[in-house]
Amino acid sequence: MTKHTVQGLDVSVYQGLISRPKWTQLKRHGVEVAVVGSWHAVQPNVYAAATLAAARAAGLITATYIAIN
């Protein structure tokens, strides 16, 4: 079996909105996956949809999660 390691970045509401130019820059530096927390305990990430869209537009693989604390 061949193993392949990828670099990814996990962001949440605390990082704010991450724009497409920033994701493009991160991709140039080897980041391939963006994971965005969409909900933390009782606080929604108001930036999640826009951050995910920007990451996808920059060509990254995306995922989201909900953290229940």
C-alpha cells in the first residue's frame, strides 16, 4: 500500500474570514486541505461558508466539522 501525506489547515471562528488570496498563497506553500469549524459549542462560525468557498476557489480540498464541548 502506498501512503501519501498531505498538509492541511484547521481554522475556526477565531481566525476570522480567510480570503481566496490567502488560501492561494497557502496552497503555493503546500497546503492541500482546508478544514473549517462551522460550529463551536453554542457559537456558530459566521465566516465558515465564505472561508470554505474561498478555499475551494483556490483549489483546496475542503471539509467542515461541528465541535460540541
